[in-house]
Amino acid sequence: MRIALLGTRGTPARYSGFETFYEQLATRLVKRGHQVTVYNRSHFIKDVKREYRGVNIVSLPSIPSKHLDTISHTFISSIHVLFHRSDVVYYCIVGNSPLVWIPRLLGAKVLLNVDGEDWAREKWSGFAKWYQKKCEWLATRTANVIVSDARGIQERYKCLYNADTVFVPYGANIIRDEGLASLKKWRLQPEQYILYVGRFVPENAIDLLINAFKACKTDKKLVIVGDAPYAADYKRHLYEIANEKVVFTGYAFETDYAQLSSHAYLYVQPSGIDGTRPALLDQMGFGNCVLVRNSKVNMEVIGNCGCFFEKDRPFESLVEKLQYLINSPDVVQIFRDKVRTRIQNYYNWEWITDFYEDLFKKIYLNENLVSYDDFLYLNNYQP
């Protein structure tokens, strides 16, 4: 099949969870004989022009601003798809919903992954917040199939819009990198730091994590991996409130990311916006004990294999849980032993790719769809 993936910054992954998702899915589909094209933003990924691990790369421009970068690139990419026909076109990000009808003009089947509550992000205000909410409703009218990455999001669309969605989780790889070279860059020692990975945006609550960490009694450091292109004020605020035990690495990919993840004592996900966090799944795949805010989707992801703090009193609860885990390495080890099994049984990339391959085929042939759970059962996948 000819499959186009668009709506993100592109492949290889160098920014967020959507990019990681596309890279994992695209490279696996190529190995199964499909022709896959990923649309990259030319100003963001400059060194990969035509091909990446068998995936066709189309680099196109955009208007590089907070409000127009995504939608402008997706519009140009959608026009390109019209002249380079695909059987199935997969969009990510609900804000792209006004454009997903374009490939349908020539008969392509279109899916849209709506992610979480994008309208609730603090970077949106006024018209932008209204637009994001309207895009949720519009998604139910423009795509052939809506994909939700969490059952909580699936329930939300059914409740608010009476819209059916196909639940497909993100995946994670079970890996570990025992190397220490990346730790030496930032003068870190194995097991002597708490880790966070993500964008520097207010809804990710990195300031909450820094302040809670400062309130704990510990010799460990707090390592914050990430950055953000359009959040200079928030980034400045984080640097202002940090103390000498907070280490900012900037973006980290490949070896740096793997080694920083493999040697952390604990991973913390403080975000309060519902939606699956691929970084959280990654850290579970690395075998880290994870501590998350008890939002509906976070709790869905960790099951009984992680720790949580209360969203109703986030600072006090996070300080309590952080201090408890810092003082309880035996408890941390128990959860480390559990998380990898959960990834293998529920967030297996090969199973997820099998389902997407079947989903794309059924959409293209206008066959009846089956749920992710039914697909696993019918094909004898054993959690």
C-alpha cells in the first residue's frame, strides 16, 4: 500500500511523541513491503532530504511561527499528496482537522489521530483556544477514521460528540544502554538523578517538578531533557527557579537519550493535560520507576506498575511521593521490575504495527473495522 504520514515535524524524531510514533510506525511498515512517505518541515529537519531507513521523505516549507507552523506545513503537504497519490493518508494533531478532506478529493482514505485535550494547553488563548475546540468537532466530520491513543480520549469523543474512534495505543521499545559517556557530559552518576523528558511548555508543569524537587531532602540531581522553540518566557522562568542541582541538557536524542534514560533513579511526569505521553512509555521501556500525576490517561498507562501523586493538591503530594521514593530504593526497584512487563504486554510496537497494517487495509477496502482488543484476541496475542 501507499501510505502518507503528515502533520508533524517529520522523521527522524527530534522533537516530540508524534514524531517518534511516525518513525516507529513508518520504518516497520516499510519492512513489511509498504511504500511509506513522511512529510518533514524543511526548516526543522535539514539533513534528511529524500530517504530515511527506507521511508520516503518529502521536505516542504512552512511559516515558522507558534500559530502557523503546523497548519501551514500540513496544508502544503496535503496539496502535495493530491499530486502524489496515496491509498491511505494519516494525519496527527487535531488542529489539522480542517485540512484532512483534501486527500479525500481523489479518493484517499484518511485517518486523524486527535491526541489529547490540545485546546487546554496554556500556549493557546483567545481565538486559538476556540479554534482548537472547534477542530475537535470538525475532526468528527472530516476524517474517515478518528484514532485515539487512550481509552479516556475515546470516551471523551463519544460523550461530547457521539463520535466513534478507533483506540490504538502508542508503543515503546524495551531497551537499555549501559554506556556512561553521555552522563559524563553533564557530570552525572548512575542512579544519582531524577529524570524528566518533554517540551518546555506550561502545561507540562516542569516548574511544579523543580519546586517540588527543591523542597525534598536529597543529594540527587534533577535532570531535565528538552526545550521548546516558542516558549522563551517559560524557559526563562524555569532557569530562574532552578538551583545548582537542576541540570538542563537541552534536546537529547539517540545515544544521549538512551544513556540518560537507562541510568536514572526515577522518572517523573508532572503534566496535568490528559493525553498519552510517549516519553512516559519510553521511560517504562527503559525500565524506570515512574511517578505521574493521577490524570485519567496517566493512570491508564501505568496500571498498577507505577506511582502517582494527587492532581488536586499537586505540590504537596508530589513532594511527599518524591521524598518517599528517594528514601525507598527497594520500592523503586519493585516498580522497575514491573514496568517492562507492562510495556511488553500492552504497548508492544510490533503488535501495534500489525493492527495499523490491518486497519489501513480494511479502510482502503471498505471492510468492517475491528477494535484493537478484538484484533489481539482474534490473532492470539497473549498479554
